[in-house]
Amino acid sequence: MAGRSFQGRRAGTLRAPALALLAGAMLLPLPRAEAEPLTERLVPCLACHGETGTSQTPEVPSLGGQPADFLLIQLYQFREKQRIAEPMNELTKDFTDDDLRAFAEQMAKLPPPVPPPEGRQPELVEKGRVAAQRHRCGTCHNPDMSGHDQIGRIGAQREDYLLKALREYKTGERRGYDPAMVEVARGIPDEDLVAISHYLAYWPPAQ
């Protein structure tokens, strides 16, 4: 009873501020995490980039086994439109920094991609191996092409994606990246870009 009496005496003084707070709260957006779990928000990503870490979509990269820091940077660049790819810009436009981290960490847990079951051209693979060594791909991307920190995995990446990316580095079309790759690709003949892309797509090399 004492509690009720206290509430009754305070009702008049609390009502106006309480209503103001309630009205303000109703104008705030609900936290996205409550509205849609991370697993559901990842569905569009996995549809294009592959649920098992290996992309089956032309010119769309496999993300399995990528370093989380590398993925975080890519997502940030898409959100800030430092990189332009409309589906990714649209997907990330409302992401918070925490969203970016959560997506990057979850995608990084996917298994590394696997090379295509057929299509390997031994002579082109060998040419690509020599070119990759000459241009020191393994120096930055690791000898096993797994990437690290902010440097991406390129072993068993889609061949069409690799070739497209390398050509865009060479012409300067690919923006928002480390300028070191632009410098490297600029001096590589196109036939070597083709060979390197094939070599990396069928990584690891046959023993």
C-alpha cells in the first residue's frame, strides 16, 4: 500500500517527462540485431559468394578462408563507396562498424575455396607458376597464397575474377586498394596475367 501511495503522489510529476521519453523512444529505430539475426542477413552474401566458401557465380570472388581483417576492409570500402559495386554498396549502406566486424568474422570462418574439378591446363599452369615467382606473388600473399592480415587469399580463387581484378589493377580502374598492386600489375604483360590467374585458380599445384 505504501508503494501505491508513493506512486500516486508522484504520478503527476512523472507523467509528462515519461510521455516525452516514450515518444522519443518510439522515434528511434530498433536495433537491427533484434529485427534480423546475422545468419539471415548473411543469406544474400552466401547466395553470390558461395555457402561453402567457393563461389559459383561468374566474376564473383570466393570468400572462404579469407583473413577477417581483409574482409573488414573490403566491407568498409563498399559502405563508404570507395569501391563501387552496386549490390555490395546497397547491402552495406546501413551497416554499423559492429555489423562490418560481425560479417567479416563470420565470412572468414567459411572453409577455403577448392579449385575446379576440371579445366587445368598443365602448360599454362607452369607458365603461371614461373610468372608468379617472377612477380613475387607469394611474398605478400604468403608462399601458400593464403593471405594474411589485410592481404587477401588468392589460392584457388575464381580464375575469371582473378583475371578481371588483375586487368583492372593494370589499367588503374580498380580503386580503393593498396597502390602496390597497381604498381605491380602495370608492368605485367597480359599473357602473364592470364597465366597467373589460371595458375592460382588451380592452387595448390599438382604434386
